Amino acid sequence: HDELETYFHEFWQAMHQLRSQSRWGTGSTVPQGLQDKLIKSRLANPGLFNLRQIILAKVDQALHTQTPADPAKDNARLSQEILGGPAMP
């Protein structure tokens, strides 16, 4: 059983190596404007993640302090206030 397991593992590695060999580059450089945009975009997702966490924390606070609580309404309102757009699913 151990030898068969090793065989399948090695076979999978060989297939992965074969399938991952491809020509992907043209040798041309990435334009400076695109490089600048890529560098700036690195911080976009972490920033949105943090804003989403703030919204969830505020919804949680509202859920435990308001009677009656309406988390869906609070989420929509806070998303509009903090993100300037509709709530994310």
C-alpha cells in the first residue's frame, strides 16, 4: 500500500511539472505606468478588508445595544456611510 501511495504521489508531481511548463514571457518590459498602478493597488484589498471589519464590528455593537436590532439594515446603512456604496455580501 505504501509503495502504491508513493507511486501516485510521484506520478502527480511529474504530471504537475509537465503541465506547468509553458512559455509565458515575450521578453518585453512592463510599462512604467502599469508598474506604478500595480504598486499602488497592493494596498487596496487590505484597506477594503479593514473597512469591512470596521463595518462588521459596528453592526455587532448595534446588535448588542439596540432594541430591536436590525443587523441587515445596520449593515446597509454602515456600508453606505463607510464605503460609500451598497453592502457587500
